[in-house]
Amino acid sequence: MRSVHSNQDGFSLIELLVAMSMVVVIFGATLTVLEVFTRQAQGNTQRNDAQNQARLGIDLIVRQLRNISSPIASPKLVERAAPYDLVFQTVGPGPVGANASGAQRVRYCIPQDTPAGVAGNEVLYSQTQTWTTAQPPTSPWSADPSVPIPCPDTSATTLAQSVSTGRVVVPSVTNRYLTRTDRPAFSYNDAAAPSDLSKITSVQLDLFVNPTPQIPGAETELRSAAFLRNQLRAPETSFTSTATGSGGVLLNGGTSYSPDGEDLSFSWACTAPTPCPAASTLAGSATGLVSWQPGPGTYTVVLTTTDTTGLSSTATGQVTVS
């Protein structure tokens, strides 16, 4: 009888090494794919978070701009209008002492990227000034955009009125990354701010955000705008003159108007030469159409228009009478 023996053959050492090498390669490739996926997921999460924070920040600024306060004595409620620095008065959460409307002054700014590429510079800061008096205090921040102001301005916190030290509203803002100057965060009436800040009727916001600014392709642009519905605007004043002969002239202020549709009152004056002939007659005219008899000569005439809210503006012109 022939005995049956089971096969005792196994894997050779070479086969084991090949198998182990393949396992290591496959496992390593799997880990690499997983690492890349995890890194991309983290990057996407960071970008989404940065975009959400930028949206929330923009919504906050737009809401405050639409609630801009409008005391009659101070039409220039946008008090500083620079490409990366905006100061304005807005209505706060409620009355504070004699400040019945709860008005407050807010500032939004992006610091200069100096030294360049520092994460602490790639942010949008906010500062708030509150007061308990009936009239707002003088702004701690200059209206002249050429005057540099630190962002945030910690020196302002030493004033008697309460000024916050500043907080980051939006991180990862790259408008000024690597000292760029071609991407303003704030524009006014779709352009640079006019010299007369009371003529600002809308503010446009344009933020670039990127939590990894060294990767340009990850950058996102978010835009919005606010029409200053509560901003009272002073009248636009102008006049024409038509010589009527025999030393007379017809002054017509009918080209003046109120951007807010308010009724206007008129006040005329002659400021040169001194004394000005028939100056009292001209000053006594309160209508937009005036027939004046100063005699032949050249005169400097000033027209002041005032609307029903108390805002006024002036126009000066040279009038020649024959």
C-alpha cells in the first residue's frame, strides 16, 4: 500500500519579499491619496470659512451704512473715505444717556502689509466710538485720506469718549497682500471719494480673501454695495446772469436744485468791489430770479441756497454789467 503524503511546499523567500514590497507600495499609495484628499478637504474648509466670514463682515458693513445717522447739523456723515479706510456715523443698538438715537462712529480699515506677507496684516479691522452726549464728539480720525492712521488706531482709545481697541471682522483679506495698491476695498459712487464727502451717495465693498495667499488660485473675490438712503445731501447751487442794459442784470438761480427733492430758499450777496453798488437791494432779494441795477462794472456775486432740512451750499460767480 502506498502512503499519501500532504504537500509541505511553501512560499520562497523571494516570493515573500515581492509580496511584502507590493503591499508596502499599495499601502503607501493609499496613504498618499488619503493625505492629498485630507489636505484638499482642509483647504476647502478654510476657504469656505474665509468666504463665510467675509460675507458676514460685508453684510455687517452694508447694514450699518444703510442705517447711517443723519443729524441735520452734520451732513458729512461719511467722515473718512479712503481705499482701505472708512469712517462713518451709524445708528447703534439703542439710546445711551443723552444720545437718544444711539448714534455711534465706526471705522473699518485694512492695515498696510508691512512687513509684507505677515498674516496679522491680512485682515479687516473694526473700531467703534460711542458717546453719551447729545452731540457727537469730534472724530479721532482725520478726514484727510492723505493723513496716515494706524490700523487699528490704539492711540484713539486714550480719548475721553469710548473707542474700542479694534477687532478682526474678516481674516485672510488679501487686498493689500505683498503691498498691493490696485485693489481698493472701498470705493465711492463707483470711483474714488469726492473731495466733498457729503456728496457720497453709495459705497462699494470689494474684498479678496485667501487663507493661503501663497496659492493665488485659492483667492475669492466678494463684492457688495450700499446706497446711503439716510444721508441728507446739500443743495447743488448755481446761477446765470444776463445783462439787461442801462446798468442792469438779471440773476437766475433756477438751475439750483436739491438732490433730495427739498424746496429751496435763496440768499444773494455782492462781495466785491467794496463797497458794492446796490448791495443791500441784492441782499434783500429772497427769490431765485432777481433783477439788479448795480450800474456798469464787474461784480462778485454769491448765491446761497438752503433746503427745508437746513442744509445749504453756495456758488460764486463774476457778473459783468454794461
